[in-house]
Amino acid sequence: MKKSVILSLVLALFLTLTGCQKKSGEDPEAQKKFDEFVNAEFVDYISSNYLNMHYSVIDPEKYGVNRDEVEVSFGDDFTDEAIQESLDDFEETKKEFKTFNRSALTADQQLTYDIINYQIALSEEGVNEKFDYISNAFSPMQGMQSQFPTIFSDFIFYTERDIQDMITLMNDVPRYLKDSLGYTQKQKENGYMMSNASIDSVVEYCNKILESGENSSILDALSKSINEFEGIDENTKSNYIAQTKEAFINSFLPAYQNIVDTLTAFKSDNNNAMGLANVENGKEYYEYLFKAKTASNKSVADAEKALKSLAQKSITSAQKIAQRSPSAYDDYYEGTTKTSYTDFESMLKDLNTWSKDNFPTINDVPYNIQALPEETANNGVAAYYMNSPIDNTHPDVIRVNMTSGNVNDISTFKTIAHEGIPGHMYQMNYTKQNINSNYLNTCVNMLGYTEGYATYVEFEALDSLDINNNLRELYRDLEIYQNSLIALMDIGIHYHGWDKAETEKFLSDNGLSVSSVDAIYDQIQGDPGAFLSYYVGYMEIRELKDKAEKDLGSKFTEIGFNTALLESGTAPFSIVQENIEQYIKDNK
């Protein structure tokens, strides 16, 4: 996933609204102006923020961006003035976008138009003043405290200047975190402060960083990257490493101590320990958050109904398998069966071979895959893939959290399929190799599609393992069942306002018993919608595949469906559905 600082995402008010219609028919002049508009939005995106530029392109000058004019920082202060400036820019973008007539554009342009249109409508809903201060900057799983270690540990140096910029960024951490804690202070004043359990989780993570001190894996990773950088002498490398260490000790660590001190002082019995539905405007905000997380056209109520249906279908199938093969059922719960893999690379090699029969072929992608250091591993994150620049010349990066598993676990294999091939790494590179649009390849991130797709392929990839077929189907059915229940709990807690007793009853009614509901309740409560992208996104793809298989019968093919699924790149499901319907029509 493209990693970015959470408040930068809050300020990145992306596009979209319905354009007014003129007469139909292709218009070369309009097409030229639309291309100019889209390119200008791409350039504005990569030049508006240093991280946007660094993670999107290696050579900004090639795209018309003067690197000297992009401030090396984590972005604007989270102030009323900065927010208003972003809103003004957003209004200007909408105004210009509304001048275009979709029917005058080419087919490729219409795809871009539809995605921008979707983005603007979503952003308009999200910038409602009623939603000010509801979103947490420091949530347990996805909060800012876990973003900075990722940014620095995996900071890639394309040029010597990148090393200098990294040091400047590290010295900017205290300023940015101070502003973010100021935002959190306003949250508290407005009655939206996170729960004490969430604060404890964030503080625990920060204390791991602080306890490592100068022995931090973050410093180790940066020092290693500097030492391996070619083109500078050893003395210069030593100086950069010394400057990095100084910035880490004098800026980074004190900033994390500030998080600990400030959030600890914010603990109170008055903090919100329940879901969004229990705070002012929270239920309405969750409806927006649901759209933003899932890219689905379903309402919360319709998605809830579909998730219940998927859960019932999955558990019924699992029960039938358990009845005919009790040993497979025992194997699943005891984790007896292991794969033969002893390293990640062998998994990806075999997954790549299997994928060629089931997914469209792409050019080989070099990658660097490693386990996350325990110090920076977040319990809520199994792994991550860092999206590479569109002009990338370096290996892609995958990191895997191995603090609670082994390489030969089937769950590890599924994680590698999710992040690597045919998951995120494959899908992102397929898009870059097949969709000729800088805008679509950098400025669009529909989490419901990307995470739903990666969840879908991790289950598909089980077919490549030489394991008992009953066990394979149990892994699918029972984990889809559990995933559906997690998404339903998210809706229950944040949309219906469940307390812990209601959540425990839901689990019990669905055959799951826990010694204490506190852990799962606090996790879902602390990061609203965190799992929706994966499980609702998967549900959308599952529905599309079921329809394609039913309508096409023997004419259905895995590679045909998957090609249609990938056709538009990262897109809302309204567009993905059109592609699948066209695939069905073309092959009936």
C-alpha cells in the first residue's frame, strides 16, 4: 500500500463531481483540454507535498516539477488556514472539471473521468464541517505513530539528495507531531477523544520505539541503506550516518516521547469507549467512511445484508466439509499442516508460476522482501507492500510481520500471496504496464478494490498448495466466515452502537466464543472501518465472480474473469462491475 502520513491524507482533498453535459459526439479540442487538465492534476499532486513526490516519481523534472520548489517536510500545519486553502483548491478543481462533457471524450478518457467524478463526490461528502475532529490521528493500527517508522525504515535513496532530504524530514517529525497532537487536543475538547484502551495501545507502541533508543532497527535500516548507496565516498557516508543518528536522537525520539506524555495526559473516564454511533454526527460520518473504505455502491444496510448472506453460505459449506472429514476440521484448528517453504522468495517464485495460468502475464518485477523488525511491527498489520514510483528503477518493497507466526504456516503463504504475487505487487505493476495514465497510476487509491482484490487472490492462491482439498476448502470457508463476522462487528459497533455485551452476544450467536471480548472490541472500536476495505471489497468481487460463473457456465475462465477484474486498475466497484458485465456479454 502507498504509505502516507494520516493528516496529509486528511488534507489531500481529491477530486470529483458530476460534469454538466453538452452535445454528444467526440471533440478533439475537448479531449486535448481534458488531457491537459488531468496532467495538471497529476503535476499538482506530486508537487504539493514532498512525500507525494518521493513515492510517486524518481525524476520529478521529467514531469515538469522543479524539485527545488517542493519543500522537504511532512506537509502543511494542520491549521484552519491550511484546511481553507485546500478547500479553495478543491472548489477550483470542481469548477474546471464541470466544464467537461464526458460524451466528447475517448473511451480511456471516460474511464479517467468516471474515476475523478467518483473521487470528487466522495470528497465533497467527507469535507462536511460536522465531521471535524472525528477522525483519529493516532489510532492503534493505522495511526501516525506507526507511519513514521515505516517511512524511514524503508526510505529509498535514488540520489544522494534523497539522503539529505531524509535527514531534513526526520528533523521535521517533532513539528508535525506537535501539530497533530494539537489536533488531538481539539478532538478532546469537542468530545471525540479516543478510548483509554486505544491510548494505551498507542503508548505501548511508542514506548517500544523509545526503549530501543540508539539501537533502533530504524537507524540500522537507514545506516545500511546509506552504506550500500553507490557514488559517494566512505567519509561522506559516515557523515550522513552521524547526521541521521543525531536527528533520530534529538528529534525523532523526543517527538515520540511527546506522544506518550500528551496522550497519557488525555486519558479520562469521559473518553469515548464505544463506536462512532455514540458520538455526535458519528453515524453519518460512518456512512461516509464506509464509502471511502470500500469503494462500494452499497449502503451500509445493504452491505450488512450481503455480509450475513456470505457468512451463512460459508459456514454452511464448512459444516458439510467438517461432517465428511472431521480430521480436516481438526487439522485446521490445530494448524497441523504446514507448507514446505522455508523462505519468502521460494513462495513468490512458485506463486508467479501458478499465476501465469490464472492471471494475465506481466513483465517480471524485481523485489525486496524481508521480515519486519519486532520493534516496529504493529500487531494489527500482517504485512505491507510499498507502491513504487511510476518511473521506478529499484526493487519493489514487501515487509512481513513474523512476530506471531512461522514461515511454513499456511497463513504466511496467504500473506505473501496477498502482498506479492498475484496480490498488491502484481496488481499495481499490471496497472502501470497496461494503463498509460500518470494520474491513474499515482493519484487514485480505492482501498476497497486494492485490498478486496488482494484478499480475493490470497484465497485463490491456496489452489497452488499441495494440501488436502477438504483442508483447503475449510481455510477458505472458515476464514471468509470469520472475515464476514469482523466486518459485521465493525458495522454493529460503529453504525448500530453495540456495546461489549452486544458484541459478545453476536459472537456467541454465531458460534464463536472468546474468553474476553475486550481485545476484539477495543481493536475495532479504535480503528473504525479498518477491516472494511478487505472484507467488503472481497465480498464485492465474490459476488461478481459468482455471477460470471453462473451466467457463463462452461465458458467461464479464471484468466478471463481476472483480466476483466484488473482491466481498469484501481477503480470503484461501479466501474469494475461494468467490466465484468462486458466480459460476460462478450463470452456468452
